[in-house]
Amino acid sequence: MMAQGVRPDLLAALEDRGHRLTSPRRRVIDHLSEKLEGFSAEQVHEELPDVGRATIYRTIKLLVEAGVVCKLALPNGSPKYSLARFEHHHHTFCIRCGNVGEFRAATIERIIRALGTDIPGEILGHRIEFYICCEQCLEREEA
């Protein structure tokens, strides 16, 4: 379980799941560990041109499955990823600069529990993303 606001240990997440940590995979993980903002797999490939595209995509997929990287669906349908900093959280995505944020909200969780009584079957999970204009972009507009 990740503590609030803590960067996940990407290497440990894969080791714990029994995945081999090859040299190219370690390079991808080391690179992703430094990411402060959202990223695409293609962006990582451009930043690590000597690592195979398939290795990058597979490594990101394994990290998503391990729950230490989040996959977001952008309005245009393309995926963007971010490091998970909270165990259970939701996302914001700035439609201007592409910044990905995370937040936790008890109100949303209460709404989901209330909806559970209206939905036939059992809710096993949910994903909530808000598309916003972030504070930095709003400040740039006002300046």
C-alpha cells in the first residue's frame, strides 16, 4: 500500500510480480522514476531512442498492471500515463498544457457507494478523470 504523496518504487513493483529486470527495462524504469508530469509511451521512446519501442510499451503496461503507473484516456483517445502517487485516486488533465494531476475526494467515494444501490450487480472499480484548464494556464491567460 502506497502512502499518500509517495513516489512508487517501480523496480520493486515488477520484482514483486516476478518480472525479469533486464538492462533495457531498468533504463525505462529509471527514466520513468524521474517523471514529474504525465508522459506518453512515444515521448519515452523519443527520450530513450536506444531502447526498443516494444520494451518501452511492455514495461509501461506491466507498471500499469502493478498499479504504480496510471493510464489516462485523453479526449482525443490517445493514452497518457503518470506515476501513481496515491493508492486510490482520480485524475485531472489540463487540456492546454497536458499536466496530469491526482486527487482523492471522499465526496466522490460516497456518491459511488450511493450509486451502488441503484446499479444491478456489484461495482468492482471506477475511474474518474476531469479535463480542466490548470491554475498555471489560467494565470498565463490573465497576465
